Amino acid sequence: METFFEDYQKRRLVERVDILTAINILRSQGYDEDEIITEITRVFYVDLDEYNDLVRAA
């Protein structure tokens, strides 16, 4: 994901399905587990509790 956003332009990811979709997209683009959290928080405001629950469940 090469697009740069200002903080006020970031979309919020709070729903499990939206977070999971973002994770799957990043995985399909070749990001590994350590890079995913960095990239997803750079582009979105993420509910980290939900993110961590999804990662633990996977």
C-alpha cells in the first residue's frame, strides 16, 4: 500500500469483518505478520483489541 494519508483522512476499522478484510488484503500482497500491524496502523485507525483477538484466533 503506497498511498499516504494525513491522520484526519484515516478510516476507522472497528468491525471484525473490516479488520479481517484488511489483514487478508495485506497478506495477499505479500506482507508478513510483523509488517501487517505496521502497515494497517499507518493507513487506518484500528481497534487494536479486535485486531489482537483476530490474530490470536488465527
